Amino acid sequence: MHVVHLAAEALPHVKVGGLADVLGSLPRALAAEGVRATVVLPRYRAIARALEPLGEVRYRFAGAER
């Protein structure tokens, strides 16, 4: 099973309310049970800066690579 979480916030990158706490821990808990879990967040400036050391980040969405 593959669970995809779409949200506006998730720890450790962006936190405004309680949703960030849930999406910071729930995917890890699901993975521990053998469930593939992915979190999709908007490309906020803070997240983009955190990912800069990784270089270019590529992803597939609706069959098209971005």
C-alpha cells in the first residue's frame, strides 16, 4: 500500500499548527508497519533552502517529470 499525504505543513520543514506534528510523525509510523508513505508539500522558500545542499530535486507528477 502507498499512502500519499498532501498538506500545507509538516515537521521539520514548516509548522503553523497541529497538522505539522501529525505529518511529521504519521508517515514514519506507517513506514514502521510496512506502508510506503509520501508527504507532498508546497515549495515554500524555507523548504527550498533546506533542499539546496541536495542539488536539483526531480520528481514525477501525473506521469511527467518536473
